[in-house]
Amino acid sequence: MVIPPSEYRDFLSLEQEHQAETIYFEAPRYFDEVDLTNTTIIIEYINAENEARIYPAVLQDWTSNPGFIRFAWVLGHEATKTAGTIRFSVRFYSVDQNQKIFTYSLQTQPYQGRIAFGMRDKEGESVNAFENYDYSSEVITALTQQITESRLRWNNV
């Protein structure tokens, strides 16, 4: 059985974040004598706008903890575009490419989490600081260089 980590059961991310949060899952490697490392793993989800999406869990590890498979879901903008409830489940499957049929399909029970509101303006509208800005390549290069240089001087005490 795949269960989301307890720290993510209610709050998953903020609206409009993109790849800022990664949720890690761990499941038994074998289920009914099927080695799940031989399957494709996807996270099927329905975002707060009721749009159904999938995320292929390409980040996988089955060597660190023998008998288990770990995989990750990096929450992208499709998952976080609107604050509200996001529903998701994990599916393990394999397909016969010649016959174009499923040879195995296992889905977990659905779970849900919350995409929390981000910054709001006085009218309660979502604020995206990157909207309506047209940065030239020179400005982006200069900002990137400043960030890189500041990281070199950062002391974590």
C-alpha cells in the first residue's frame, strides 16, 4: 500500500508554485508476486479546477531500501495553478506494446491534499509577480550572475 508521507496529508504546496515541492512515496517492491520496478509508475491527479492530469514518476529508487521502491512526484504548475483540494492516486502498470493492451494495472486508493492560497492583492486576487514583466536576456543574465555570486559568499552559520 502506498501512503503519502504524513507531512503532506493536508498541505501539499502553494498555488502557482512550479516544481518547488517534491513528494516522496515508498511502497513494497512486490505486490501479488509482481515486481513493481518492472512497471511504469504515474501519479493521476485532479487539480482544484477539476482538470485530470498525470505525472510520470521517473525519479525512482529500489536499491536504498531493499524490498521497497521509492518514487517522487514533483508538483508542477498544472497541479498548483489554483488553490483548493487536489485529489490523487498512484498507478503501477505495464503495457503490451504489440497488442496495445494493459498487461498489469494497480491503482492505490485516492488521497487528497490542499494547495494553499499564495499572495493576494486587496481584491483577493492571486498575485503573480512574474506576470506582465518582459525581462530582456541581458537582465536575466545579470540577475542569474548576481544570484550565483551571492551563493558563493553565503555562509550557513
